[in-house]
Amino acid sequence: MKKIGSLLLVAVFAGAITLGAYKLFFEDSKFAIVESSDNGTVFNTSYSPTSANGSGINEVDFTVAAENTVNAVVHVKNVTTGRSSSNPWDFFYGSERGNQRAQVGSGSGVIISPDGHIVTNNHVIAKSEKLQVTLNNNKTYDAIVIGSDPNTDIALIKIEAEDNLPYLAFGDSDNTKIGEWVLAVGNPFNLTSTVTAGIVSAKARDLGKNQSFIQTDAAVNPGNSGGALVNTNGDLVGINTAISSQTGSYVGYSFAVPSNIARKVVEDLMEYGTIQKGILGIKAADLKSPDAIEMGINETEGVYVASVEEDTGAADAGLLKGDVIKKVDDINVRKFPDLTGYLSTKSPKDEVQVTIDRDGEQLILPVLLKERQTIRLPQLEFEVKNLNDNDRKKFKTKKGVKIVDVPTRYQGYGLIGKVLLSLDDEEITNINDAKNLFDKITRYGKTSITMINEDGEKERLIFQ
């Protein structure tokens, strides 16, 4: 028995010596200290940010945003009068013999103030003879148009209700993130208070008119136009306006006017009745254009300055042809809609900080935005500009607009550089007068313009 006990004791000592030798000579001595706390035993094992609600769609709560939004989104009915006729020649020449009939279009709108101001799309209310607005509680009111802007497709209408109305405040669309959840609320196919969910697919999308849209994959169909695009907090970040589809129905992409642009349009319409647009004063070209390549531009992101217009903030600040705009204020400029989208939220006399790349050197130039000095006139498509002091002195006139460009079909008339004084004997003072007058030109009948050259000689041209 003693012999067995001795052997066991030797075995224990041998094991202890072996374990000690392993610990001393072979085991890695690195160790970690975990901070202890009396409040709990949970600690983070990753520095990756995580959502409090998780990352799955089933863990995101849309109910609060939807509940706060549906009562502020309305159904807009647009009644116009159309003419139907069985005579095919009436299509070309017009006729009073056609039958008058009412045509009803519909869309959506968003109440933005308790006293009944509603923002919607310009194309929802265009050519309306009567507007009706139906609230989510089924009450219907007649509406009037306060103003509209076809360029941004935003319109402002108003109803007179007995009580204060539920409304949505504009959010900051610059803070929206690609991949962020959003809700589209509207009245597709006359189905009131319809809510669909999706994510922000892209920002600053250009659909061909140098506009800047938020692209989403929330389902939007005819009737959703003018409705609300909100984030999960219920903030109004866009006004739904278009879909990309060959069938006219939703196929996966929809577009919204960013709330910052819509808010700027609404504020201008309420205060001035017209849009006060501050412009930079440049003409842009593609970074891969022949002109940019000839200038040695080797950039993949930014806006290439092809020319700088005289009497603009860009000219005063010292922007030059060949500069590449990389940033405006805190907004990175990767493509032209990034720039135009941000500037659409600004007014004349606002100052922006423009970061440019010039010959490999980055410069920051403060630019004071000014009112637009040039415009392309409807119908004849002349590009004209307001007169500056030098023009008034040179042409000895205080009124009129200077022709700076014409379409190819008119380039043989010697029009460029002359001052346009009147259209059909109606005097032109500035580019706004010119636009309003040229808007009235029809395809039928004659149009005459009166111009003056640098020698003080007046000329009259008749277009038919």
C-alpha cells in the first residue's frame, strides 16, 4: 500500500513539473484585460456600428412614420375641358365644332401648413379649370393655385378648411443616405392613403433636364405624383414626381424632387409669386469632352467649366475656363446634377464656397450668386441676355436684350450681337419681358421683331 502511495505522489509531482515547464517555455504569454463593471457583464467585441433596430426589414418599424404621414397626404383632382371631334382635319387646324367634355386627372399632394397650403407637382395641376382636394377623412374642398414652377415640377395650391389641418414639415434632403429606408405615400389609381416602402437607390439623378432627383425603389404608380416621400422618422424628404417605365406603371424605379428644392420653390412662390433663382454663371461640359481633353483635364469626378458668362458671380469670383468644380460648400460635386441640385436651393445674393481644381491645385473661391442674366427664348429659341452698362452705352438704349446665340437655321441673318427691342411692337425691357412675349407666339400668323445694331440703326424682321 505504501508503494502505491509513493508511486501516486511521484506521478503528481512529475505532472506538476511538466505543466510548469510548458507554461514557462512554450505557452504564449499574451493576454487581454476585460474591464469589469458592477452594472453588468456585457461588453462590445466589434467596433462596427450597428442599428438599434437591427438590419433586417422585419426589424424596421414603419408604423409611426406611416401614421403621421397618411393624414397629411391628400387626393388632388384636376378638371379640364377637352374637345372631341370625328373630323381628322380638326386636329391640324382646330374647330369649334368638336364636342366639349370634361376630363379629370388625379394625383396627390402634401399639406405643409395647418392653414391649408399644399405642395404637389406642376403636371398634376397644369391647365386646370377646377381643382378639388380630398383629405384622408373624405372631406372635399375646392383649391386655388398659388403658383407653380415647371422647371422643378413643383406647384403650390391652397384650400380653406374649417379647422387646422395635419401637416408635414420639410426635412433636409441633403442628409438622406443611399440605402436608407423611405416610404412613398399617395393615391395611386385613386386608391387613397397608399403606403409603399423602399430604399434610396441613388441621389442627384438627372432625367435629361439638368434636374436633380432622389431615386427610390418604393412602388410609385400613376396617381402618386405629388405625394410624400418620407424617411422612417416621418420627415418629408421628397415629393414623388416620376417613374421610369415603358408601360406607364411601376417597374422598379421612381423619382422624387428633393425636399430642399421643393421648400425653396414653395418659399419663393409664397413670398414673391415667382422663382428667385441664384445662378453661378458657368457653362459646363463633360470631363471627357474634346475641349476638356485638349485642356489636359485628367479627372473622373467634378464639373468641367467650359465657359464663364460675363456679369455673373462666377466671373466676379475669378472662375476660369478649364477649372473643375469639386465641391460647393459642404456638398461633394461628382457630376453636374450634384451642382445644379444644390444651387436650386439657393437664392440671388447667397454666397457659396466653390472648391475647384486648377492645374492640379485646389482653390476655394467665394461666389456671390446673381439672378439669371441670360435665357433661351421659347419658339424662336434665341439666347438673350440683359444689358449691362457697357451695352447701354454702346447701343445708346436703356431697354432691350442682347442676342448672344441663335439656332443654326437663323445663323445667316446676322442676329448675334444685336439688341432686341420689341416683339410685334411690344417693348422688351429685360429677359423676363422677352420670355413672356415669346411665349405668346403661335405657329399661325406672322411675328415681327425690331432690333438695333451698334451703329444705332434699327432693323425689322418678319418671321412666318
